[in-house]
Amino acid sequence: MSQLSPRVEIKYCTQCRWMLRAAWMAQELLTTFDGELAEVALQPGTGGIFEVRLDDELIYSRKNEGRFPESKELKQLVRDRINPERSLGHSDRK
């Protein structure tokens, strides 16, 4: 069975109770990239993890950045990889 692309995976820490944050980020991506993403998956983890992968490529890590991604920032990271020419409207403004 082949896996459709692009696929986003958000791995979040259950001990830290970050499921709602992960679900909100997933909702934002699904709404923004309606019809462009094959899947957005939530993957429970532990140890303070909050990572976002696009087709197995790590595009955001809370540990590496020292903070959570902003919605706008995450949308730009996904867009830059799946459709760089696409405008994100107000999310592209500085």
C-alpha cells in the first residue's frame, strides 16, 4: 500500500498535555492546505517532544528551536516545501 504525499506528522508529549496544541496545529494546516495534504497525523510521545515532520523530513522541533512554532510559521514551512509559489495571504505578511 503506497502512502500518499504530502503527509504531515505532529508528534507531541502526552505527559506535557500538548495534545490540544498539536490538534489545533493540525486543524490550521488542514484548513489552510485543503486538498493539498494527503494526511495530518497526530502521534503521541513523551519527554517534552513537539516535532513536525513533512514526508519524514523534520521541519520543526521545539527542542531545537527552544519554543513552539507559531501557526503562521508552520504554514510557511509546509507551503515552502509543497507549493512555494502559493500565497498564504495574511500569513505571508511580516
